[in-house]
Amino acid sequence: MEVPQLVLSLVTATGHALDGGPGPQAAGLGLLLTALVLGVRHGIDWDHIAAITDITSTTSAAEAATEHHELDHL
């Protein structure tokens, strides 16, 4: 099942629950699952992967430079 179809089915189930369907627990579950699916899909976007890679490589380079600087000034 594609993501848009999954989200549509979850939103439809949530709307049915809000109209007096199975109850508020089903509405909460539908919203939770929709947020989870959209969050995971958004979290693996290429720009997030690039940002995480940049932050981790920059941090390790900065730590190495700091250690080198400290050793030079003992």
C-alpha cells in the first residue's frame, strides 16, 4: 500500500470515529498512526540525512582539532 493511500485510509477511519463510530480511542489511534507514518517518511528525506552526516562529520573534525590544539599547548 502506498503512503498516500495509507494516510487516506487512516484519516477516513479517524473521521468515521469522530462521527460516532467505534469511539475516541479509534480516533486517537488513527491520528497516532498517521503522525507516525508521515514522521517516518519525513525523517528519511535526503536533506535530513545530509544534515545528520554534516553534523557528525563536523563534530568529529572539531574534536580532533581541539585535541591537537590542547596537546600543542601543554
